Amino acid sequence: MQPPDRDSSAIAAHGAPRRRDWGESGALFLAVVLVTGLRNRYTIGPPWVTLTLGILLVAVFLLSVFWTISGDRKATRTVMLASALIMVTAGALSLSKVIYLVIYQSAAIDVSRLMQTALLIWVGNVIVFAIIYHRIGEREFAFPRSDQQPAAQHMNFLDYVFLSFTTATAFSPTDTPPLSTRARMFVMLESIISLLVIAFVAARAVNILP
């Protein structure tokens, strides 16, 4: 007889069993696809910096798949935090380069490269803050629940992706208000980054189109 899966047999504080959450690995897979597919983007530093960040992102994606299969939620959370740090670093480097070009060298901006960079930064922003919201937990957010949904049922990673997506799109949570100061500060920071990308970078790209 096989021993029970640690992930499915672990009982949460509310008495509900934890399930494997493939949303985390799915989000990292999307990030890997964008990083490898949108190679004609603006970055700062020599090419080996971008290559190193890409390799690290692929590595944490593979680790997330492994730990999700094994059912070790603690290890998965650690890997997701590492991936968030990698994406924050890559996004900050790209955003700094784009802002510099828009302000000081707007005539030399390549529209295609600018739009690829903006897309990668915006999607990375959504993924990073979904990881952060998932990490700080649902006690700091007022998630709406239907009458048929058990009170002990935990939110999965895709619920936090939706929260992060609506925050990045509408610059505020649409149906899930933050309940703590820490959560409000994270929501505000995500909105600021999204505003920079959408209102500053994308608007500038439209203006320089022929």
C-alpha cells in the first residue's frame, strides 16, 4: 500500500485538505515562453546577464514542477519566491532602459522592441504580484465566496492571478479588497508599475508609430 500524498493528506488550519496547485507552474511556464520568445527586447547590461536570468527562470520552473508533483508546498513556495525575485530583477532592468530611452533618446526607439519589452514587463508584473499575494495569504484579502463554496476551501493560485490581473488592468482590485496595510501597499505598488508600463511606455509607443 502506497503512503498517502503529503499534499493531499495534509490538513490545513481550517480542516480542508490541500491540493496540488498547478497554477504556479503554469504561470512560470508562461514567463519562460515570453522570456525565450521575446528576445528582441530592451535590457540593461551585457547579453550574459539576460541569458543568466533566463536560465535561472527555467531552473525554478522545473523545480516548481518537481515540488508540485511531490506535494511539498513549502518547497514550492520557496521556489516561487525565487522566481519572483528573478522576474523583478529582469523587469526592473528592462523598465529602467525603456524609461531612459523614452526620455532621452525617443527618436532612436524601435517600436517593435518597445512593445515586446512592455508586454514582458506587464505580464511579469502580474505574475510577480500573484506570487506575493499568494504568499501573504487570503486572510489579508476579502475574497467573495458563493453560497455553495465551503468556508474551509482555500483559494488556489489562479485566484491570486485574477486578483493581480485586475489590479494591473484597473489599477485597483475589482472585487477583492485588501484588508491589511501590507496588502494595500503591495496593491498600490503593482498599480504604479502597471501605470508606468501602460500610460507611459505604451502611450509613447503609439505616439511614435508612423
